[in-house]
Amino acid sequence: MRILYLGDIVGDKVLNVLKANIERIKAEYKINLILVNGENISSGKGLIEKHYKELKALGVAGISMGNHTFSKSEIKDYINDATIVRPANLNTEYGKEVLYIKYNDKTIALVNLLGRVYSNTPLDCPFKTMDRLLNEIKADYIIVDFHADATSEKKAFFYDFAGKVDAIVGSHTHCQTSDEQVYNNTCYITDMGMCGAYNSILGDDVNQIITRFRTGVYEPLKVANDNEYIISGVVLDLGHKNQIIRVLKKL
């Protein structure tokens, strides 16, 4: 089974870019299933229902989130019935801890976790949360989106759970890393990167970010407006011998 997993989608304009290119990308990599991280789509933070429906229209089977899961409060109105998995170590009554996706006769379990290093959010331990989930999950394949800042935390999680899950893919930093590997048949990459404006800073407006650094004054950010985009993520080839391939395209 070949799964295309796209890194953090930043801004809703990227949805139009994907609409124009997704079939070609699927054909190039012989993709069976598409997963995305969708926590930054709606104005850079959160996911409104309109954009969720656009993802589904693109054929996206599952959406993982992150620290901006509830940045748009309307998600609480639809998340329970949506093909969205929220961070399992976030204390909330809304949403799913595990998203089960069927493809032919196989079942994929998609898990989302938040790292705690540099986080100001009260969170349960992602390691202990994963221990608990592994006792409950019944699936042919298990994929984890570990949404975190610290490379060391992501790598520690990878080596702790290598051999217990099929893939651990990092998200949140928006910069694709080149450390993809397979260990104990578990695919790993520290960060899948982002899908967003090419001339940007992590998908946001360049001048606003520079001003923030120069002045130290916090100003709300806006998504960069550019005519060129990057689409980044990974292809997970899951089966007897799991493999991972980086995807990085400038469009």
C-alpha cells in the first residue's frame, strides 16, 4: 500500500494548488491513499468546515492536526463525525484519539500526538499515551503524526516505538528534513515539511516575520501571498518491507 502523507498545509490557497496537481502526483508515485496534516489551513491556524470539505473533495482519507486543532472553534461542531484525528494526549472531549481508515481489506490506524518540549500547553505524556493506545488499537498498519518542535523528542519517540508501529512522521516545524530512515521496519522522518507559499517564512508573510524579529513586538501574522508553492511530504510504502520516500515539489 502506497500512502501519500502531506506535511502541514499552510493557507487555503494551497488547496487550489493541490486540486490542480494532486492527480498527477498520485499517478507519479502510484498512490493508493492520501493523508494530510491540516491544522494550518484556515488563515494559518485551524481548520474550518468549508476547508475540511474541500480536502475531502480532493480525496483525502485522513487528516491529522496539532497545537492549532481548536484555533477555529467551529471545529467542535463537526470534528466528532469527521475523518480527523486530534492529538491523543490533549485533554479534551472533542474528536478522535485514533482514526481508523479502511482501504480494501486493510485497516490503517492514524494517531496524532503533541510533543511537550517548548510547549506551553498542558499535555499528557506522548510516550505513555502511545503505550495505552497500542493496547487498544486493532489495525493492519499504524501511522503516527508526531507534532513537535524538538528533534530529540521526535527521535526518542521513534526509537522507543520502532517495531511497534509502521510509520512515525514528524510535523510542525514546516521545514522538511533529509533524515528519512527505516528501523525495525518502522518508517521515520523528523519533519515532512509544509505545503505552502515558496517565498515565505514557514508559510507566513516574510515582512511581518522580519518586523517581529526586529522589534520584538507581537503582531498577528498572515499567510504569505505568492505565486509559487512547495508541496512536501512523504510516500509510505507499507507492506512486508516498509519504505519511505521524501516528496518535495515546487509548483
